[in-house]
Amino acid sequence: MAAVLRSSVIARAASTLWVAAIVLWNTIYLERVAQTLREPRKDVNDTLLPHVSPLGW
């Protein structure tokens, strides 16, 4: 019984770690995209950025 519980806890921790890594990756990527779009002659509507953020889940 303890082995099953331990296995379940490890699986949940691994899943949480994967989700955190994906959110971090997406946040960094979206920040780079926004910076690239802000280069001269490109307009970025900052009010739309919260709608593409993965942190709104």
C-alpha cells in the first residue's frame, strides 16, 4: 500500500513539474515574440497580450 501511495505522489510531482516547465517555456517564448514585434515599424496592442498568456488557465 505504501509503495502505491509513493508511486502516486511521484507521478503527481512529475506531472506538476512538466506543467510548470511548459508554462515557463511559453512565457519566455511569448515575451520574445512580443519584443520582436515591438521592433521599429511594428505595432503591438498590449491589451491583447493577456489573452494569449498561458498563465490565464
